[in-house]
Amino acid sequence: FLGVPRGIEDGSLTGDRVVFQTRTEEINGDTRSSVVHRYRGAIAGNTIAFTMQTEGGSSTVPVEFTAKRN
């Protein structure tokens, strides 16, 4: 997420479905909050179609993106 390496927590792979989460800390002025990013993905060939949902941060809008192996 945002090109920054993060550790994966609670990851699983079942068939063509991958699920995991990462944690970050968001700083907004003097306020710090723990943010969880939950990822769900469907594997198809050399791609994974992901949906990322953020909890505890300033944005809660789901983000969809595709990861592709070169």
C-alpha cells in the first residue's frame, strides 16, 4: 500500500482466494491512530483482483486494484 513495505497479518489462501491484513499508523496533526487495511483478492492466471478496506483511518472507501505478475 502506497509503495511502503508492510508485514502481512492473518493471511490465508483458499483455492483462488487470498485474504490478509496489514497495519499502519496514521498521523493527522497531533493525533495518531492505528489503521488496519484488509485485503481480499481473487487469483486468475497471472493477476489478482484485490479489494482493500481500511478501518480506523481517515478514509473508509474501499479501493479496488489489480496486481499482475510480469
